Amino acid sequence: MRLNAKEVDINVLLDRYLPPGSQVLNNGSSDVRSGRRMVNLDVVPGANVDVVADAHDLPFDEGTFDGCVLSAVLQYCRNPFRVVSEAHRVLRNQGYVLVDVPFVQPYCPERVAVDRFRVTHPGLVDMFNSHFDVVESGVSIAGGSAWALLCRSIADTCSRNRYVSAGLRLAVSALAWPISRLRFGRRHEVACALYLVGRKREPAP
């Protein structure tokens, strides 16, 4: 049962800012493949991974891409500021970075990655401000989903028995689903996830 109700989708942002034919890097793609002309990069091989490399040290020349997607990636990086700098390096002037990050969310390990960071909305803007002009930013998943996901995660830790744990997860997911659709005031303070679109700043003359 899907408890993270997306308000802003990366694919919608791609359509808004990058015309068809744009060369886009999906940095930390996992196995997600979009219909665009996109190079998928991840730290481990996968069915839809084109390049296996570290986001901290991208194997591309300066100015290779029109766009760079960082979707649910920065929380796993040892040095997210370095990853932002690398995204800036491989983008052409006026190229766009499209970012999605968790905020109020449970711990989420990957098979080869450690969940390290959460970032506030001001922190996300500050992370990109030195390299990019921030075009838009805000809440991509609202606070109701944060509440629902945390309830499910707590239920999942209540028993060491995997069958009991699975039953609790299912029951709490069903009860929490209506909560996941709620929207609260002071949205940035309780958001489940945040997004940002930045345009590469031209070098000073």
C-alpha cells in the first residue's frame, strides 16, 4: 500500500525544464528508466544502469549534460556537497539540476548504501546556492505521508517475528493510508520530502 503521496514528480519537472532531445544524467538511478534520452548512473550494476560509478567522482567531461537528476540520492552520499559540485561540473551552462530528498522519513537503508542524512528546506537551498540559481523548491511529499510512514515503520519494529511484523505493517498501513493524504500548515517543517530545481550559474566574466 503506497503511503508516500507525491505532489511534485521529477518527470513532470523534466518536461517543464528540459525539451525533448536534452541529454540528461540520472545520477543514482538504481533500476529506474525514464522514456527520455537519459544516462543512468549508479554505484552498482543493474538492469537499467548504463554507467557504474560513484556520484562523488563522475566519469564525464565538463559540460556534458543539459540536465542532472538527483532523486532520493543525497541522503546516501558521504559528502553531498561534493556530489552537488560534481553535478555542477558535468552540466552545460544554464543546465538544470532536479533534486528530490527525504525530510521527515524513517531510516531507509539500501543494499549497498547507508542512509546518512536528512535535510531541511533552508538546508537544501543552501546546499545548491553556491553553484546554482534556485528556480523553484518546495514540498514534494506532504506531512501526512510522513506521519503514515513513521507509524508503519514503528509497527515494523515491534516484533522480531517476521510474520507478526508483516501483519502489523499491513494493518497499520491500512489505518494510516487516509492520514497519508492529509496536508498540514507550515508545510516545509513537516514535509515527508522536498524538491529543488536549480539552473547552473554562468561563470563571472
